[in-house]
Amino acid sequence: MNAAQILPIDVQNERSAGFSLGPAEVVTATLPRISVKLAGGRLVSAELALAFPYLPVPGDVALVIGDGAAHYVIGVLRGSGRTVVDLPGDVDIRAQGKLRLMSDESVAIEAPSVSVQAGRLSLLAGDVAQRFRSLRQRVVELVSLHAGETRTVVEGSAHAQSKSATILTQEKVSINGREVHLG
């Protein structure tokens, strides 16, 4: 069929035959089909026909097209459901330029193992909380800490070893223990 043979849809005649196109509220979302309430209040069952893997929830507003026999969700106008991309096997995401991950709420990474390799790693945060069962760090050159205050609490024993050490204070130094061994 060429372009000259394509006839426009007579929307008025289609509407009288049960054709509908417009927003519909998701009432129940039990996949693979969902129930939606059309603009006129009629409840129909609709099949998802989206180009992305969206999981609708009740209250979402979908764009639905259909006739008396079948209805299809072809868009999401207002949604609060989830978009889940579940891919088998390994997945690589590459960008020739910058790759940005952004969220209005949070970003979570879950895996049995996470590896980060970078020539330079910059972290900027208002607050940082870390919790480890065990932590080992090896720095080849310099560790530098500049802090307003520092506090270290060790529940077991603590050991510090170096070739030489210097403690400089402008005010007092306190050493409190049952025994103090020097030398």
C-alpha cells in the first residue's frame, strides 16, 4: 500500500464502534494484563504495549488505545510504578563522554562484590557513614588527615608502629592508664 492509498481514520465512526484513545486510571495491576478505568468510567482489561519495561501501580494514569475487543496501554502520563530492566548475562554500559547516574532520592548498588577502578576518585558528601566487618588499607605514599577534631575508640587493643613519631600540641597531653611503659 502506498501513501496515496492510506485513508484517514474516521474518528467519529470509530468512536461509535467502541474505539477509544485517551487517559485511563490504573485500577489493578496484575500482570500481564491490568484493569483501567476509561474517561467515561468504564472498566476494561488492557495489555501493556510499552516500549520500556514499566510496572504500573493503581493510581497511575496511562494512555490507552482500544476498541470493543482489545485495549492496550501505549504510554504512561503520570506514574509512580517501577521501571525494571532485567537482562540475562553480562551488561556493559559505555559512554564516549561523561556517564552520569542521577536520582531525586537515592542510588543503591547491591552485589556480592563491587570493584571501582579509577585514575582519580573524588568523593563529596555532607555526611559519610561507613560500617565494615574488617577494613584493610594500604597507601604507598602519604595519608593526610585535616580535621576539626578526631576521636578514635578501640574496644580491643590498639597498636601503632612507625620508624619515628612526633606528637605536637599547643596545650596539654594526657596519658591515662594503669601502667605506662617508656623505652
